[in-house]
Amino acid sequence: MMSRRWHSFAVGMAAVTLTLVAGCGSGVPVSEPTSGSSRPVTVEVNQSRDQYGKQAIQIQLTNTTDTPLTITEARLRSTLFEGDISWEPSAGSLELPPRQPKSLPAALPAATCKTSADDSTELKASITYSAPGKDPVVENTSASDPFGVLPRNAEELCIAAEAAAVATIVLDPGLEVAADGRTAVVRLIITPATPGTDAQSLTIEGIDETTLLAQSPAAPWPRNVLLGTAKQELPLTLRPARCDPHAVAEDKVGTLLPLRVAIGERIGVLKIAAPNGLRGRIYDFVTAACAG
């Protein structure tokens, strides 16, 4: 009997010792992965119009408890990207009020480009937070991306990287306004990365209109333009897509021109941003054209 009791005591002490050793690796305790309503902080991915086309997103945290939580770090991990998507507060911490969400801006790292997208990718999150009077805790949990922000941005980053290897595509800073002020012409400049030699095929299958700019029925935008070995200039005739009072004042992505391109076997959207000077000229043109 004594032998059996001593054996049970020894096994119990060994379990306690292992538990204590496991908790001594870091000064911040790490919680077990949580799910459902038991999570003190839920994590969701979103993207504002200001961030669209700028390789940045929002990590939206919601405090599900009845006490304020202090957030010191938030990270997302997805196989769609080469590194973590992270947010760190400039002031050292951020207070997350009870039962309220807050959106934290985060830059995207380089995308992991593959020939086919993996739609089954699981999104992981790591949040460092503390409750009033308590030590910080690192919570490892899952995150949701209800609008498909990360797959879309990863695909656009891959399209941009592959296009840049083939050619430089920019908008010329000049704007040629017609005499009647109703239309204007901007030029899309395409410069092969290696002039005079064959490169991977790139075709501009079409150009989408934006919330601010539309094509002229009399001069439709070009389609199915195959990249050659020499520099190309594509003149694009513009007209205002809208003339409501807030068209220019509220514009976020109206000067971000979406090209539908095919690069090798990859098909997607390549966004070409207007440089600052051109953006101002476009706003002036739309304002004047709408007033006229």
C-alpha cells in the first residue's frame, strides 16, 4: 500500500513540476487558443477606402468583456504573405473600451505568390492585452476576413510584382484638356523592363472606369494591348463619371486606374495611381467640366 501511495504522489508532483516549467519561458503568459463567445477580444480584417490600393488594411479588435482592455500588440499570420501583418501603437498602448470595436491600421508585407490561390488558408491572430490591475496576456486566436480583403490584396500585390518584372507602367503627369473643357487626355506610359528583348507576355485586356473618371463614347479606351519590346504611350480620353457636389471632395480611389491584365497565366487587376500633380489636375478638370 505504501508503495502505491508513494507512486501516486510522485506522479502528481511530476505533473505540477512540468506545468511550472512550461509557464517560465516568457514574462508574458500565453493563453490557449480560444474560440466563440469565450474570446475576450475578437479579430476581424477590413480595409478603408483610404487604404485601398496602398497595401494597408485594418485589424478590427472588439472587446467582448465589461472592462476596458489595454492593447499593446496585434498580429495576423496568413500563408498568403511572407511575414506577419502587425500593428504596434505609437504611444505604447491603446485602450479598447468594453463592448466596442476599434480599427488599427497595418501595412501588408510582401505576398506569397503562387500559381493558384489557396482558399482554405486559415487566418491566425496574436493579441497582447491586459485587464485593469492584471499582467499582460498574449492570446492566440483565430481571425475572420468576411470581405476577402487579404486574398484580394495578396493577388493584387502578386500582379504588381509580376508586372514590374516585365514593364514599368505609369501615368504621365500631364493632362491635356479639350478646348470645350468637357474631356481631357491622360497618357499611360509603358516601358519594357528589358527594351529590345523578348520578355514574359503582358496584355492589357481592358481598363475599368473609376468612381470619378469614365471613358468618352467618342474615344473608348484601348483593349487587348500586347506589350511590345519598345516603349508605348496609350492616350486615354477622360470625362467626369459623376458630377454630384461631393464627387471631388469625397474622392478616395477615383484617380486609381484599374488595368485588367494578363501576365503569363495570371489574370488580375493592376492599379496605376496618378502622381500627386496629375491628381490635382484631374480634380480641377472634373470640377470645371461639371460646372460647365
